[in-house]
Amino acid sequence: WPLPGFFLGDENVLTFALTQFLLLLPVVFVNFKFFRVGFKTLVHGAPNMDSLIALGSTAASAYGIYAIYKIGIALGAGDLHASHMAGLEPYIEAGGHVQHMAAMDLYFESAAMILTLITLGKYFEARAKGKTTGAIAKLVDLAPKEAVRLADGVEERVPVEAVRVGDVLAVRAGEGVPVDGTLLEGSG
């Protein structure tokens, strides 16, 4: 998408860089758990996925802050062209012309995307787990709460928890089977 004019040109490179940085801050704030847990596990010598996320986002953010300082120093010296370069590598086009892309080497968007995509992934995983847990709970609710136990030819209703190994149970057509067992007679 095209950027608004106040982000374009050598004179607006600092505005563009600071805007990216300010947009990164809420994303870091919301996902600060990755940094807290990630660096804690790294210090304890047991890095995990949060450590990788924290390192990647921190590296991208630190490099972007370094680039902002380089842009600011160049602008302070009155060198608009150098501010756009800001100590970053120039890119050579096919005709040999140099195209300066300091604003594209800030990497704040990379730090934000790392955090955002991981957070979305964890959200979808938790949602799927919740649905699975709900489905299992519904299946457990389908199980009968009582069983019909045969004792000396007499049927008695007992809670499923009272059924013991060796008990003989009667299951009528259309009823649920209350516990695992061996079929003694009939069919199902």
C-alpha cells in the first residue's frame, strides 16, 4: 500500500522510523510475558520457545533503535542524504544507481510480526484445546450414571461408582452401557 506523503522523502525518514517504533510498543506491552519468561529461562540455562521469541524480537527492536539514533545523528548534522542512509547498506539497482532504503531496514515490523503471529498461534491452539475439552466433557456426560446390577436374580439400580469387578449387570435395548465388561448372554 502506498504510504502517506508525510512518511516519504529524506526529510521524513525520522517520522517514519519513530511511528514504526511507537506502533511496536503496544505489541511488546501486550506480549511482555514472552520477554519475562524467555529471558528468565535463558538465564537459568534452560531456554525454550519463549526465549527464541524474546531474542528475535529484541534483536530486531535493538537494531531499529540503533538505526533511529543513526538517522537522528545524521539529521542533527544537517545531512538529509546520510540520514536516509543512517549507516545502513545501500542497495544497487540494475543500472548502477544507488537506492537508499534506511526506512526499510528498521525491522520494527519484524519484531511486531514475530510477537503477533506467535500470539495468534497460541490463541488458536488454546481455542482448539477448549473445544476438544468441551467435546470430551459432553461424551462423559453421555455415559449412564446408574447401572442395573443382578444379585441372586433380583435387579437393583446402583450408582456406576458402586459397580465392582465380578458384578453382573443388565443392559436393556436402547440403554447405554455403564462400564466396560464381557457380554455373558444376548447380543448388541
